[in-house]
Amino acid sequence: MINLIIDAANDKILFKIITENESYTNEHDNNRENFDKFVILLFNFIKERNITIEEVDNIFINHGPGKFSSIRISISTVKALCFSKGINFYGFSSNELKNLNYRNIIELFKKGSLKKIWLNHYIWVKIIYVR
């Protein structure tokens, strides 16, 4: 199982891939320049690990508390990606991280403690408000 963790709530944009046997991490400064190329940074990170986005089983994203604009951009990007590729999408809180150990997020997922973000719900709500 390949899990991708994205955390943009703090001073760094963190991309982390955790598999059963390996872990890869990449960090970038959390600034406007990097958010202008957020998707490029994400896809380059995945490509450098010889993984395709279709191989990713779950994406976990930090939904705060933290830097609002950074969280908003990362969630919007990942929602679109998950919707188009059918990838499971889970949110976690900054408060659920213990000493920035992202393996704790995987453990919470295995225990069923993380909430799945339902993409269809967001689309349905958007349609209701547009009418």
C-alpha cells in the first residue's frame, strides 16, 4: 500500500510517501512561489520515486490548524487529483501529529480514526448552492 501525506500547515510544504517497507520525504519552503508550482513539486516528488499517481492508494492531508491559504491550496489541489483518479482522501489535524512523526497518521488510519473526505458530497453541495 502506498500512502502519500501532504502537510502545508506549517513553515514547510511536506510531501511524504510511506509504504510498508520504505519512506520518502521532500520539503519546500511554504511561500507563494512554491504554491504557484505546487502541482509541479508534487508530481516531481512522485516521479523521482518511480511511482505513478495511479499507484497511490491513499492521500492524507493536514487540514489545520495552520496557515489558512496554504491549507486551502493544498486541499483544493488534492481534492481535484483524488476526484479525477479515484484515490482515497483523508484529512488529519496538526494536533494528531506527535513530534512530527507522520507514521502516527498511518496508525490512526489503520485504527479507523481518520475521517474520509467524501468528494461527491462536496460536488453535491456545490450544485445546490449554484442553483
